[in-house]
Amino acid sequence: MKITVALGGNALLTAGQRGTAAEQYENIAIAGRQLIQLIREHDLVITHGNGPQVGKIHLQNELASGETPAMPLDVCGAMSQGQIGYMLQQQLTNELINHRINRPVVTIITQVVVGKDDPSFTNPTKPVGSFYSQEEALKISKEKDEVWVEDSGRGWRKVVASPYPLEIYEGDIIKQLVDSSCLVIASGGGGIPVIRESDGTLRGVEAVIDKDLAGERLAEIVGADVLLMLTDVPRVFLYYGKPEQQELGRLTVKEMENYIEQGHFAAGSMGPKVEAAVRFARKPGRRAIITSLDQAVSAIEGKAGTQILS
């Protein structure tokens, strides 16, 4: 079976951690021990979040801007893909060696094409970077012609577009590698957002692509049978955190679409995962799963997680 695995940010950096290399290696080792159980029997392509890492890279750029030129957001995203890809690639390679499995692991720095006229470019909503006072934010906004907003009472942050992923530019080579039984890590953090110019060339843009929607595009390209999204909860819930909380087990695309229409899933949390799951599972014979990392194997066996089928 061919599986696209989308690792949530919690698999790489958990709440309360500083984000040291040692902490991230330890977290990735835990993920590797779970994934090796799937790698034994299935072909995997892995994608991952990058929120904490790209945020820290962005902060490093800000703090050191007086000494070295700051890089734009698309370049910061590429840096995070290389960083996380290297850590995952090394850990998975070591797991394969320890289990005497002869299989190559490769990370692809992935560009994702978005529409130049995507409406999010005129209505940016995705917060990035550090928190500032209102006075500082308004000053920076005016100087750099950026959009800044107050973020949940914690301060002011820059917001950028979150355009829909149209095409994974390296999709063909990713599929070839997966079909050759390579273990591929791709489209990290939703991919590096680029637009295609009229002459066919590419140009990076200041934006953040939702990692789950990009993960669904990746699953489509490689012809996956399952899209497995691993997060910090064992299942999707209705009325999460409330007395009437209800967990969702096995359900159809139509049932999940009804819950979406009823407004059950917030855009900033479970919403994109559910949307990606529904998009993928619409085609007969395919399955989308949302669950926690520790239940990945049981979920593939149909014994855990929220399972969405056509």
C-alpha cells in the first residue's frame, strides 16, 4: 500500500520546548520508531510541518539583520525544509540500518505553485514571526508596506497570504522516486510558495501554504491509497473541549462534509486537516485518516483514529 504521511508540528517540537537540536532529534527519533513499523510493509512519502522552525529562523533573521542580510520568507521556508528534512532523513536512515532494511531515503526541497491572483494575497491572514507592540508594528508596517494585526491579546504580528496549492513543481520526480521504493520526504511546511511567470519561470513569494492541503496534493501526485495525518489528538472531535464532546470514528465523505457545513472545525486548527481529508477521500478506494503519532500503526489497520472513506 502507498501511504502519504503528514507529520504535525508536535512530532518535531512539543509545547514548552526551546527548540534545541537535541530536543528535535529526540522527538524525531520517537517518530522514526513509529514510522519504521509502516515502512516494513508499505511505500511511504512523508511531509511535515515547519511552523516552530521557520518562526525561529525568521526571528534569527530579525535579530541579526544589523550584521547580515535578512532572508525573505520563502527562503526561510526552504531553510526549514533542509533542516527538518536532514534530521528526518538521518533518523529514518538509522532506523532502516538497525532493522536491516535496504532502502534509500531522500529529501526533496519542494516548490509549490500558487495562483498569482489567489484572493489571499489581497486579504492576508496567516501570522508569522515575533510579537511586537502596537507602536512598533505600525512603524514597521508603514516602513515595509506590510500588513500587521493584533493577535489574540498577545501582541501584534505580521500576516501574510495563505494561498491554495495548485501544483507541486517537483511532483514528477517525487513520484518516480516513490515508485522506485525510495522513502521520500517532500513538501515540508506546505512547500515553498512560488508563482509561475508568463514566460514559465518561477518566483518565490511571501506566503505560507497550509501543510495539510499541500499534503493532499502530494498524496494525489504519488497515487497514494491512504493520506495519514498525524497530529496531537487521537481522533477528530465535535464540540472539542466541551461537555458534549463527541469523537468521530469511521464516517463517509458526505457525513464529514455535513459537519464542515455546520461549522464544527476551526480554520486555525482542525479545519484544514478535515478539508484535506475530504478532498482526498472523495475518490473511491481511497482513505484519509486523522490520528495521533502513537496510534499510526493501529490507524492504518483501521483500529484507531478518524477514518474517512468515500
